[in-house]
Amino acid sequence: MTTKESECNIPEEINYKKHWNAAYVKNPTEKLGWFEESSKETIQLLKESKVSKDAKILNVGVGSSMLIDELVADGYSGLIANDLSEKALIDIQNRLGENASKVNFIADDLVVPTKLHELDEVDVWNDRAVLHFFLKTEEQNAYFNLLKKLVKVNGFVIIAVFALDGAEKCCGLQLQRYNTEMLQEKLGNDFVLVNSFNHTFVNPYGGERPYVYTLFQRTHK
């Protein structure tokens, strides 16, 4: 999800790192098509998990989201912010100022990680609007393999993606839309559904984007 569709130039062979860096260079955070002033739906599920304020929370594909600012302000101290775009992470660091030292920033690819796979286990894996960009089975498998490697037993997974009735494309990129059952199938029997709900996000340009929000807990490994 990004700026207005007309502003997105998509070559036949996409370099995703350049693509997303360009989006963050071209547009201020509040003008990005996925910008939300408050990540209240994600925070609702995080609160429902009842993890401690020092829990290790891996926010994947976080972009320049205000979520990190909100969590730092709320006293969470084990935050990890990941994105493919270094520019997006720098934007968060600049906003946080001295508080940036409270967050571990990792620029890395979820599908072909060079750093993330070396992390210790995490208490929470949080994804808003990343998974649905992975169309190929091997990309999806790589994503869930990394998730299953990192999330500890009794840890939680928060995934928010475009719902089945959501937009088919974002910034010219085709999307794989999901419902709760599809996410459960991808996660497998080691994860149990705690909560899920539908939410229609209205982007800065007035467009409605139906999402499904889910919270799972890992019971086995």
C-alpha cells in the first residue's frame, strides 16, 4: 500500500528494496496510502495478549509507521522494527530522537533474511500489511518459516492483511488477500486463534481498505 496508484511506476522486474525506498523518499509519512494516525487495532490485540512491557516485539515490514512511536510512549522496551526500506526506518528514528535508542532497527528482507534469522526468539510477531504482498508459494513459505523459527512457545502472532473483499492491488502490485481460516492454515496446528475481526481502514485519500486483523498464540513448537 502506498501513494496514489497513478504515482506508482512498476517495471516488469521489480526491485522491491528500491521500490519501497522510493516511496518513502517521494512522500512524507502522512501522505502514504497506508498511513494511520493511530494503530489502535494492532494495539488492541497487543493488549489482549497481555505480554509484559519488556516483551520482545518484532514489528515486521513496519515502514515508517507511528506504531513504534506509540509503543515507545506506552513504555514498551523490547521493540524491534524491521523493514526492507532503510529510508522508512530512518524516518522513525528521526521522529523518536533520543528515544530511538530504545528500539532495535533492522533493515532486512523477510523472504531472504540476512539478519532476522539470527535473532533470539520473540514474544510477539506483528505484521500490518506485509504478508499480502507475497504472491509466490516460496515467498509465503519463507515468511512463515521465519515466523515459526522466531516466535517462542506461548508467544503471539498479530497479522493484519487485506481481506478477501479488499483491493486486489496496491501501488500497482498484485496482492494475495486472506481470511482468518487461510491464515490459520498457513500457521498450522501449533498456533491457536485468540481473536479476529474485520476492519475497514480509510486511507489519507479517502479510499476504503477492508482488512482482517488476527491474533494467534503458539502452543507447540
